[in-house]
Amino acid sequence: RRRKADPRRQHRQQTRTALPMMTPEITRVKITHIPDETTRGFLCEAAAYIGDFLVITDMRLIREPDATYSLRMPSQYNVSKGRRYEVYHPINRDFYTALRDSIVAAYESMKGARP
């Protein structure tokens, strides 16, 4: 005896197919805020456009005490646990470096244009 095809099972099999590989490309960086005074190393807030499908806002560029740059990704505060959680974060070190470097370049060019 043959079993009838279960439409739910067919749907699950269809969703397991491999997605086409998408290479993330930083297409645009926008500096959204530069404070008048740098406190605790905070230099600017930025938004990055990834291809034509994603924008990440509220990233903060920080100058560390050893004069290197780092990014603080957007986060939310969880009141019940009393801590912050990143909303978005790169999972690949190469992409993080590319993102940080593109924001640093945009900041440096914007800072040079300021009076």
C-alpha cells in the first residue's frame, strides 16, 4: 500500500533546498551623527547599506585607548535581565573588518570636511 503524500512534508522538503549564495557588499555608509565632544571614545553614529536588501543603523564608532577603532552594534536593553543584547552582529571577522573600515573611511572624510 502506498501512502498519500503529506503536503506538510513536501513543504518542509522544499524549504530545505539550498539558497543561492549571496555575497554581502557594503554599498553605502552614512554618518548620521558626530557629537560635539568625544566622550569615552565615541566618535560617530553610522548606518551601513548592505547590497539592496539591508540597512543597519545606530552603529557606533569607538576609538579605543590603544588608538584602534571598534564598532558597537545596535543593541536593546533587557530590563528583566539587566543587560544589553546586540540586535545585529557580524558572524564573520572579515565582514566586521570591512564594515569597520568603511565606517572609519566615511568618518575620516566627513571629519575632514567639517569646519
